[in-house]
Amino acid sequence: MQLNDSNAKEVWDYFRQLSDIPRPSKKEDKVCDWLETLAEKKGLPCRKDAVGNIVIEVPPTDGYENAPGLIIQGHTDMVCEKTPDSEHNFDNDPIQWVEKDGWLYGNNTTLGSDNGIGVCMALALLEQSDLPHPKLELLFTVDEETGLTGADSLEEGFVKGQRLINLDSEDEGYFTIGCAGGIQTDMELDLTFIDAAADKQFVKLEVSDLTGGHSGVNIHENRANAILVLTVCLHQLSEAFEINLCSIEGGNAHNAIPRDAHAILAINQNDFEKIANPLLNFANYFSEGYKQTDPNLSLSLTKVDEQSSYMDLDTTQNAILLLGSLPHGPVVFAKDMAGLVETSSNLAQVKTSGKLLEVMTSQRSFEPSQLEKLTTKIHDIAAKYTARYVDSNGYPSWSPKWESEILETCKSLYKETAAKEPVVEVIHAGLECGIIDDKCPQDLDMISFGPTIENPHSPQERVNIETVDKVWDFLCKLIPLLK
């Protein structure tokens, strides 16, 4: 299906408007202004809290005055990732669309369909004047992608509905009723620098063009992590050559598997060609090992301008060992759900900042005890290599309710409209439902669904156009049933 053939025209119209508005996490002010203006034009009550979360209220239609209120929820921010050759500025430039073979992409950037499509489905309901519905609260949260902090800042009573539809899931035909909780750990390692010697030359070792992806959705797929690939290379080279780190950088977001990483090194004058040979072997080794998941993996060594200083050998070794010791990938699989990751860690970011090495990991789990155990292990690793650490507040898991009225209604309607059974699941990614439930005194009956989105949090992100139609049609048929 092409965009021109879609029946979800109001959704795409709003998504075009939203795509023109820059909206990195923590920079959603322009989106908030846009939402408030839309509500004012529609003559609908709208309120915004101190952090920028917004609710637009839609009164019930005739016959639904006594029906439980319905919250439709999505988040307004997006992960900002681009290819190395892209000149896109996420603070200023609109997202450019590329349509191909029934899918919509960004132009070498993330598209923002996570969660822009969900936001725009909620807004498109404002155009459905003949749709019977209970009182609606369209809840738009901010800063979801950096730790669900917008939802975590919700004040008690900000929304009053008894049922909630989250539109932030990414597989059409799947109903999500539970998700993992998570926590982020930030580390700082003091670095000792020495003046550069005259007999050194400087090189850039770079890992690039990996697939990346969502650290919850794709963590079980054995996709390469650029920081880890780079660290393995550095460790092997340090065993055979004298190398000094000048700087290292990789990863862009706590919830994205790093696609690119690089290090600036000081090496002996005559070692460039000697180092290039084992690097070719490393490149072949990684290309073979990740040929299914990361077919474009690239490893390069280039000469760069002289640096005034570099880390001493002990500091270099300590930094490499710290990075190489931190866990990445699935740690525990769920015992009662085949193939579902229970607990995982993402080695998400590293960068040199002055005389500090800053490292970020992101842990997820359905089980609080396992999350605590994994985080404690990371603390121990940090301490072993003399790094300081601090954890974020984290966010709770969403415990599934298998006996749910809204779930039963969704299952029945889906079977009727799609002529097949839906998949009911809990997911390893984080959703805001658990936090919102904690913030509401009322007992919420919740479900999450959405169109098919692939490779979120990477420039390969794409949304399937036909599934947007299917989910939009399903949502419009579901809401009148919620009396």
C-alpha cells in the first residue's frame, strides 16, 4: 500500500505536521505549543503540567456520559539518530520522508514513527465527529526516550479515566499487556594524561555502519555493539603494541544499541602498517560473525593530526578493561515464555570529557530482584576499575492482567475484523503504562497496540503503511465498544 491509497488520511496529515516540528527528548516545547494551539482551535479543554505533559479533553458523545473515561496515550519526543554522512540537524530541520515498497522511512535519520504515529492517531480522533465515544483524555507525555521522565513526573489526578490505550507498540496484531522495568547507571573514571612524545603518531580507529536498534526490542538478536567491537580491537592491539588512548566516543542514547564508535590513539612511529594488518583480520572476524545482523560493519584505521597529550599506559589499560568487562545483551531469559528476555543490559554510551571517561549502561528486567542483581554487578565492575557510579531513579515494570475487560474486548474485535487471533504479549522494552498506573489512584485497565515499526532508534526505522490503516480502523471500531 502507498500513502496515496491510505484510508488513514487524517493520521498522515497530522504526522506530516508533527514531522515538521523538531522534537528531540527534552526539547518538546514546540510540540507542546502545537498541541495547545490545536486544542484551542477545537475549543477543547487542555492543560499542561510543569514538565510539559499535556492532556486534551474530549467530552463524551450522547449515550456515553456514564461510561468509564478513556485515556489515549503516547509520547511526543523521538530518538534522534542519523547516518554518519547525514547533515540533518534534529534541533532545527523537519524530518524528510522516504516512501519505498509500502514502508515509510526517514531520509538517513530516524523517522519518529516511534511514537509519532501513536500521537497522531490520538489527534486524528478529533476529526471523527460521528464517532461515538466515552469521555476521552488524550495524554501526550514528554521525554519518554531518555528514561520515561515525563510520565514519572505526572501528578496524581492529572488524568481521571479508568481505561487506557497506549499507542506505543510496534507490531500490528499484537496486544501488549506488560513490560519490563529499567534503570540507568552512569559511571565516571578519572583519567591521567601525559604530554605527547615527539616519536608518536596519531590514528583514528573507527567502527561504523552497524545496524543498531532498540535496546529492548532488538537486544536478543545478537546485533553488534560498536563500543564492544571497538573495545575488543583496542584490547587485542594493546596486547601486541604500545598504544595510548587520547579519546574514545560511541553511542547516542540509553535505549539504542550503539552503531558507531571511534578512538583516537597514539602509537609508535613505525607501527601504523604493523597495526593495519591485524585490524584487517579483526574486520574479517567481525564481518563473518555479524554477517546476518550487521552486513555493513566497517572497521577503519586512519592517520589524524597530532595531539598535545594522551592517557598514560596504566590509564589506557584501565579504561579498556572497564569497557570490556561491562555486560551487554540478554542476561536471563524468562522461564515461562519461550524466547522472551527477562533481564538485559545495554552498554549504551562512552565518551571522553576533559579528564573523565563517562560511561552509560541501561538495564531492563521484569523481575526487580534480577534488575537489582545486574545493577549491583555493574557497580562492582565500576568499583574494580576505580570508576564512580550513580543510578537513575528507574521505572517500574508493568505487571500483566490476563483477565482484563479491555483485553477481552480487543481480542474479540480483532478476531472479528482480521479473521484471526491476535497475539497477546508482554515485552522486554519499557512502556509508560506501569508508571502511569503508579501515578493514578484509580485502578487502570490498560492495553498497548500499534502499527508495525521496524528498527526503531536507528536510521533504518520504518513504519508499514498498510498496518497504520489497520490499526487506525481497529481503534475507530474499538472506541464505540467501550461503554
